Amino acid sequence: MDADQLRAVQAPLKERYREDAEAAVITLSADGSLDGEGITCSVATGRALVEAGLHPATGGDGLSACSGDMLLEALVACAGVTLRAVATAIGVPLRGGTVRAEGDLDFRGTLGVDREAPVGFRNIRLCFDLYSDADAEQIAVLSKLTERYCVVYQTIRNAPPVAVELKSAAGAG
């Protein structure tokens, strides 16, 4: 897809959202099933069913996907797609490259070993290695716009309120 094709696809969407802000608010969802064996949760990704389980550092066997890894994978996917879209839109030539996310966890918090240890990532690093003839100014703009428009990056960076609701149905299942 080139810049003209991208604009052609996005132009009517942008116009609609300018005219009707509520039309731009869409609820995405993910569902999981707790019906499997062991300490797992099966999540439908749209392409495959992923069975998430405990990380080996918390007692898992390493056969199930770790939800922390999945969070980093979502960040890599979103940042990569956003970078490609921005590069296309502003005419920055890309021949390829890689995207990597790393995050540091202290599993003492998750396991309740130390109440002072945080639960969750304490640091996340997102790194792009690009194959491009773009100059430093173009790369700086690409970086700035990728950060600005990457949904997962912005969600992690500016965490929204999250409501948790736990329902129990006696005898269900």
C-alpha cells in the first residue's frame, strides 16, 4: 500500500469521525475460557486459540504462552504497524527492519514474596532497527508520530482506569 492508497482508505473514515465523534468510539474485546486443564486461560486471538499459563519463573512449565510476553507482543505488533502506516503516510522510505520490546519484571511481587516488590513491568523498552535511506530529521518525525499514534504504547504509557468485576454463578459449568 502506498501513501495515496492509505489516504484513500482513511479519508472517508476521518471525515465521518470529524462529523460524528461518537462513531470513532469502538469497543474492542477479548474473551478467555477457564475451562481447560491446569492453571491456564484460553484466549481467542482472531487467528488462533492461545493458551496462556504461568511463566516458568512463577511455576509454569513453559508450554503455555505468558501473558506478560503477550503484552510485549501486542506492543511490538501495534508499534510496527503504526510505524509502517506513518512511514507510508509521510513518505519515509523503509526497506524493512525489526521491532523489539523488552520488559523487566520482579516476580517477587507476583508471587507475594515481598509486598514492596511491584507487580507488573517496572521498565519496558521498545526498539526499532530500520533499513532506510531516510535522514535523521525524517527518522525523528517517524519516531515522534509512531509514539503519538500507537494505541498499545499510549495505553501502557497513560494507563486508563480499569474496572474489575468478578461474578459467580453457583452450579454453573
